[in-house]
Amino acid sequence: MNTALVQVLQALEGYTPETATGYFGNGTRAKLQAKGAITKNNAASNQDWVWLGSTALLCNGQNISPSKAWDENLTNIIITFQMQSAISQSGELDYTTWMSLLTSCGDPNRPCVACDTRFEITDEFAEYLKADGYKIVGRYLSEPDQENLSEKDYFKALRTGELARIVSHGLKYFPIFQEYSTKLAHFTAATGADHAQKAQAAAQRLGVPATVIYFAVDYDATDAEIASNILPYFQAVSENLSDGYRVGVYGTRNVCTRAYEAGYAVASFVSDMSSGYSGNLGFPLPTKWAFDQFAEMNATTGKYHGQWDLDRVAYSGRVVAVDTVKEEGVPLQSAYPYEAPGEPTTNSLSSLTKITDVLPLIQQLEVAYGEWRRSYMNHAPIEYKPLSIEEGIINYLSKYYTKNDTPSYSNSSGYLRHAMFSLAVASYDAYFGQYFEQNYEDIATNLDPFIGDGHEEVRDSIGGKNDLPHMTYTLYAYAYGSTSPRHWTGWGGDLASGMDDMHNIMNNHPQLDSHRVADLIIGADTSNIAAYLTDNDVSSDKVFSLHCNYTDLCDDADAIALSRRLTASTEGGIHALSSAMLSYYDSVTEQIRYTAYADDGLDFTNYDTLYETVWNKMDGTWERLRAIGLLAQFAGTSTNEERSLCCSAFAHYLLNMSK
């Protein structure tokens, strides 16, 4: 696949059939960079380039049909691919995006925050890394025959005290196990069991807390070899690794994907700089990648600061890098392990309408609003001005919260009914509402069960749920601005309401563990209340409620993601909203959904940074204002400890759901 696509690229660059070899060399790269980005604005004069881009997106696992025309769907899919690849989300076919589409290593000069090296991280090395923007370094737990070597003679293994030195410089790390991993004979079930035990022993000796350890497959394993040897090896590793350590895989895209899909690894460290490996050619980036090794600095290419071999590594944020070191011999256990809340039951999801089945109604609503914009002067006063089509559609879909005559606080997002939020975004467009419901009665009637009083939730293809009025109201704030901070209308309002929920529970059941209560209510689904709460009669309380529930947090994430697509798009058009929704829900994964919160300033580097950014947004000057602040209005009389525990539960929830 890659060779054929590169040959097409070379033909577009002006190479002859004889010289278009499919080799992605310096000349091909230079011409690609000189070409400049293919965008919505220049697509009409670059139709063959658009076709190549859409075909490459298809070959990289995106849900798209090759086309020479640039439409809104293409912009959204490019953004999705860029998000999945952890590159800049321009929505354009720029040089870095082309490189990621056509080669496994991508643009070797793109910025990154992670690296790996066989060299000891000295104080000097650490300071260079930090000054150059690196935050995470991968290091090797051990090496063959290490017991017969003095530390000064180690080739790649961690030295005593090195991890503490890394952390002391404000860096984080991830552990790699690589011993005898360069040919097929090295991979058997017996070897896997042995390697798991060696890796765990080394991690404990060095003080590595429970985390993902990446076991290396450092050669180009074929499909047949993966089936015969690699998968049995990783099965044995997974069966013999314990004490909270989890299995990661280092290898080609194919190796990483196969090990993950077999259930033997939880995350991938992808050897993408081996761009000529068959296991990288034609395979998309693994869904659950954590680290992506894409460029090498060595004696041939130039050593890092003239001294060290260094591999440059992209970081998805999916697996938290380690920033602590345990004392030698201390049991590796958490004093407070996170306890995830219940997700929707199968029965509760099966009863809901698919959101993609509602999209045709939204498309008809868009057509109606387009007609309204052409004829509004016959139905509204002279001073009235209609909204843009996408803004008008979002306004109508969120009418449950913006109309003054709808019931008061009566659902899981009742904070949006408060006076301060009724002013946060544009008020309900009553003129269009009356026009639509009189002239398009059938469409309005069919849409009402999803947006009107007593409306039902909808579901997506991966088990997510949405309350459309809640999601679109939040989308309005993120896409078009708000008189209050945007997160107040989204996750901030939900989380503040969840703090009040927790306070009510602890008031009525003071004997309960407050940590567990916070964990089990933030992000919980009403169809699956935790046994700890039901066994203690919490769910039977008259005041029991879940105002920061599973649906709310899907809504808030989707609103942020969709706003990004709407504002990044230059196309507009009558179906801008429904096209963005279709593209998003066709390609959504849990990782895409929950890491969308990063676009609102939440730092997914690790738990500590995520908690800190959540807390700062919930405990700022504006949030604490008396009478009108977010906490004063919706967190009730919850204590600082209860608020902190809810922020902690929210951070844990996002990390857990985005893995």
C-alpha cells in the first residue's frame, strides 16, 4: 500500500513512471514540503492531491471514500486522524500530515515530549532534555548477563539511583524490558514467563511503582511468526506479570495491534522509525498506542548534543508516565486504588435510539432553517436577524434549556436552568421555533422525543450516551462563546453539582468511605449504581441524585470535540452541524472522546497534572465568587475535602476512560 501511494505522490510531484519508484527519499520529501498544504481553499486546483489524501486516510483506517472533492467530512476526518496521530490539528493536508499518512515514522522533525535512550540519565543529560522540551524518557530495566557486570560497564540497563535522579529533575519515565528479542527463536511461552519474572524483579529492585512495562519485539515479525511465537510469548508474559504491573508491547504496528487485540497487552510502544519493516507498511497506527518511536539520533544522524544516542518518541497521553520511585523492598500497593463507577448496562443501552438515526431529522431541521433564513422577513419583526444555520440549529436543539416556559429543574443537568446559565448563550429563537413547528409539523413531532420535555437519551456505536439538549447547549457555549467561563456550562457545572450530590450522601451516611463515594458517583450511570451504594441504602434516599453522570460526561466531551470541528472548518454550509456529527460519531473512540477535555486546558500527562488542572479550573477566583460563582451556586455546602475528592474522582475517571 505505502509504495503504491508514494508512487502516486511522486507522479503528482512530476516524477516520470521510470523514476517514481515508491521510495520516499529526500527528493520526494523536499518536493512535498515545497508543495505546501492542500486546503479547502486550494482544493479545486489540486483535485488529484485531494484524491490521494482521501485514499491515504482510508488506508490508515479512516471511514472515508476516495474523492477529488473537498467537503466538510474530509476536514473532520483529517482532524480525527491528526488527533489519533498526536500531531497538530490543522484540518489541512499539510506536510506533517502527509508524512504521517504515507510513512510510519511521519515527520522526523515534528515536536515531541518523550524519548528513549540506552544511556544513563546523568544530571547533565537530564538538564539538556528538560531544556529541549522533553518530559518523559524511556529506560531499560535490565540487560543480558547484567549480574556479571559492574554498573559502569552496563550497555543500557538502569543504574542505581538513576530513576530518582530523573524524577528530581522534573522528568518522568517509562520502563522497557528488552533481552534477547531480535529473532523468532527468542519468543516462546517459556521465554515469556521468564521475561515477566525478570522484568518484575528488576522493576521492584529499582523502585518502579505499578505501571505498564513495555516488552520488546525488536525485529520484523511476519503475520505467521506473530501467530506461532509472538502471541504465545505475550500470553505467558501476561499470565506471569503481577503486583499491579501491566503488559505493554514494543514492536511494529502489526505486532502491537495483534498483541493488544489478543488481550495480552494494554498499550503499545510502536517502533515506527523502522519504516521499511513489513509490519509497519500498510498498517494503521495501533488504536491503543501510548508511545510512538519515530526518529533516531546517533553517530550516523548526529548524536544528541554530540554525546548520546536518543530516540524521539511521540506520546498520546493514554498511559500515564511514572513520576515517583518506591523505596527498595516496599510492597507495591496503592493506599487508595481508584474504583470506577458503573457504566450503562446492555439492556439500558439497547432500549435507546442510535444517534445516527436522529441525524436525518437534524438534516431536515437544517433545511428548514435554510428556508427560514430566506423568508424570515415575512414572519418576524423588522429588527429580527436570524442566526447562521449551524448556530440556529444548535439553538433549537437546546431549547429545553433556553425556553422560558419549559419545566424547571427536573433532570440530571438542571443547573443549566439556573438564571445565570439562561443568559450564558443566545436565548431561544421563538420566531423560528413557531415557524418550524407550524410549517414542518411532522419533523418537529418526530424530533420532539429527543429534545422536548421528557426527552429520551440516545446512544452511539461504542456504548456512549447523549442527552441532546444538554450536549448542544454546551456545544453552543464552546462554539460561539458564553458570558460565563465555557466549562461552567459543561463539565464544570456537572462536577460542581456532583460535589453537592456527594455532600448530601455524606450528610445522610457519614459512616461511608468518602473516597469510595466520590469515585462511585462521578461518571456513574443511573442504570448501574455500585453495590457499595445500594447495599448502604444510599440510592433509596429521597435526595439521592447523580448530576455528574455517565451521560453528562459524554455530552461535555462531545461538545468540546464538535466545537473544535465546527470552528476549525472553513466550509460552513447548510449541513455543517450534521456533517460534523456524522463524521465524529462514525469515528469516535473512548480515547478520542475523553481526551477531548484536553482542548479545554486539562493536562493528561499523568494523574497529578490532570487533577491539578481540574482543581484549578474548579477553584479559581471566579468560581469562588460569593453568590454568583460556580461553586457558590451549584456545589452547595460541600466541604473543600469533598470538592477535592470529586476533582480527584473526575481526573481518575478521565484517565481510566481514555485508556
